[in-house]
Amino acid sequence: MTTPTPARLALVALCCSTSLALAACPEQRPQPVKAPPRPPQAALAAGSGDLADVLTVPRPAGPEWFGLYLVGQKAGWSKVELARELRDGRDVLVGRSEMLLRVNVGGNTVERRQSEERVWEARAGGRLVGFKAAFSGDGGERTLTGTCAKDRCKLTVTAADGTREQELEGVAETAEMADGVRLAAARRSAVRGKQLDLLKLRVREVQHVFVRREPVAGAGVQEEVSVVEESEIGDRVAIQYKVADDGRIVEWHLGDAIVGRPEPSDRAQRLDEVDLFALGRVPLPKALPRTVPATITYRLRGLPAAFQKPDARQRYERGPEGTTLLTITAKAPAAADPAKDTPLARAGEGASRDDLAATPQVDSDAPAIAALAKQAAGDARGTYQASLALARWVNEHLEKAYGASNDRASDVLAARKGDCTEHAVLTVALARALGIPARQVYGLVYARYADGKDALYWHAWAEVRSAGEWIAIDPIFGQPVADATHVALGTGGQEDAVGLLGALKVEKVDVKGAR
């Protein structure tokens, strides 16, 4: 096991594209060992002494392979390994991970591959001292290397547009993050710490929490395992691991739809033909209007309470027989009146830095993005007025193409094509380049494809802020106000929404006010 865990590797890849039997094989399942006693509270509080540490916690020898299953179909694999080595006379702990995801999107095969290596001091609390990573396939090619001292890392990023140097502060990642899942299982407690996200170049707060013991059965063997939940602070749903007392990861899952299973390397790499559209769609009982204004109430089953965060556009209430009633209202925003539209020169006043800042994906500081933003906005003086000009440019100049994806806005601009995610990330980057608070939104939208079935499909759009409210706009559909068939599940990069694949059901819809 290494950082990031196989589950988080897979979820990041799925998010960027987009109850089962335990399946460990007999040769991977030795006779169960006796469960260690629960550590005394004094030892738990001390965090040392008799507690297992990252060097002594049981784990399988050699690399571990996992098959990645989406709603029962294998879409990818991951390979992880943690080993102690001597490098340049220095005792270090080295974590290596690889991941591949391959799915069919709109008739095109989309593949993502990434690999990482991280090096820590080989001791309890050992600091992260270096790393390297490579990302390839759908989403663009990128490599990075870095060295760390104390809580600061210097890194070199190489992509299609050249090489750049960067520094990150506040990293403070320790060796415990190399195997937090197994440490939490062995200690029957929680392991928390900072972790460097090499895809998004940010520091995240991660926790691995022991929640219970439970019996499992498979391949003719029954044993007790520890259940550990992994999450980033702010996640709405945790990834759940089942850990045997000899250190094997017996299974991990996010909800019922996404499951990782330990498998021999040859089996792990045999993938199914996975149609992501078919897996992700949520059938509807009837067609829906795409007009604004309109109000649509959906009776949903399978939407966890953690996802039910009301805002000015979406509200929730308890429905019959354990369902949730979601009411979405789409109407013209106050900023549609030029007199109420926030002046562009004051667009960012009072906004969160997260809604204005450049990131590795939303690289609004790229010269080409900044130049285009000024050109496309023209003489617009209002924030909403300028945002619509930007979204219109994206709609008119990007070819609508599935399976031609890029993660970075500047790469989208260079390619001039993509699906909803590319349209959204470029719109957000252009808006931020003008100082407009903007963010990506992930969720579902109504569509009817060639098979004639009415359904909600996974989708991405944008929100901008003006006149004191967030306004949903859809650049790929050319909508200045996203219609009420846009069901928002999160903003930014919340990978936890992927766990809803195959779980959501729409039992009934009621439409009001449609033109």
C-alpha cells in the first residue's frame, strides 16, 4: 500500500473522465491469523510504545494488484507497493503506485494512466523527502519531480507547453500517510495527516478511521477483518476498506457501485468493455423540458443525506417511503438586469480565494487564457454580461467531441475540442482570468440519445457569481441559465460523487412553469 491508496487513485481518474462477494483468490488468502488485542487507551493516546508503526505494521510482500469494478464491470486496475530501501546511503521508505482506467464514452475509448513514486525517511513520523509522477492518456501528458525539506517542496512540472518550477508550502506529509489504512486497522484507532495531491498540486487533510470488526467469508475461508474508512476532510462519503489481520486488503468500496478487489496481476489487467454512458445514466419516467423558467421536482431514491445541501436553486425535503424530493428552480438571475449586474471591475470583491485562484487544471494565469478572456469579453462592463460572452465564445469555438479530453484549460484552448468537462473548465478559467468568481459544477442533466431513452446523464457546467448570487450557466448547451434538468451534486473536484454511479433512481418527476 502506498499513497495515494488504490481507491483514491481510481476515484480521481474517474472523476476527471467521470453488495458484492469478496473476490480474493485462494492463493491470496492464507489461513486467518488471530486478531491482535485492542490497544489500551493509554497507548492509543500516546501514539507510540506498543502501537504498530509504518515500518512494523503487517503488509503483504511485493506489489499488490487490484481490479477496479464499476457497477460490476471491470474498468481498470491499480498496482501498489511499499518497500524499505537504501538510497545514496540513506534509509528510506519508497511507495510506488500505478493505475490504469479504460472506458467507452460516446463511442470512443478513453484511457487514463498514472504512476507515482514517493520517498519518506524510514522511521515513524519520517518526512516526505521526494517524489515523481507521470500522467498520460486522456487528459493530457504531464510529468513532475520534486524534493521536500521540512514542510516545503520544490517541484518541476513538464507538460505540452514546456517546463516550469514551482514551490508548495505546508506539505508536512509523513510516512504514516504511506499506509494509513493498515495503521488505523492495526491500532483500532484513527490516523490523520496532511497529504500532497500530485494531480492537483495541493495539500489535503486525510483521515483513516477504524470503525468496526466484522466477519467475512470467501474462497471457503471465514475470518474477521477490520473496517477502516478513508476520507478527505469535507468528503460526503468515505471509501471503506476491509483489512485482514495479516495486512491484506480484502476489499475496498465506495458505495455499492465502485469496488476494488485484490487479484493476480494477469487477472487484474483483463478489462471489460465498459460503456460509461450506460452505467451512469439514470432513467426517467418521461421527457423533461429544457426551458427557463421552470420548476421540476424529482422523487429520488439513493441520494445520501450528505449530498442534500440546499441552495437558492435546489431544495430538499423528505419524500414517501424513504425517498427524497428535490425541487430545482431555474429562472433569470437578478444580474440579468444590467442595473443590478455587479460591475466587472468589482467582480471579485468579498469572494473566496478558491473561486478566484488559478490551479493546475483551471490555469487562468496562462497567457493565452488571459488574452482570450479580454478579447471574448469585449466591452462588457457587468460580471454576468462578461460571463455570458465568455461562455458564448466557448460554445461557438470548441468542437463537441467525446473522448478528446484535456484536464487543463490551456490545453483545451489549444485543442479547441472536448465534451462538457472541457467546456466547463475553459469557461471557469476565462472567468477567473477577468477576476470573476467562478467554479465547476458536477452532476446530472437530461438528455435523450440514439436509443430514444429519456434519462439523466453525468454532466459538468459552470457557475459565476454576480449580484450576490451564484448563477448556473451551461456553455456546451449554450444556456445563459442552466435549465431545471441540471441536478447539481457538487462543485470543484469532489470525487465522492462518483460513488453514486448506479445508485440513484428517479421514481417520479413533476414539472411546473415550463414554457
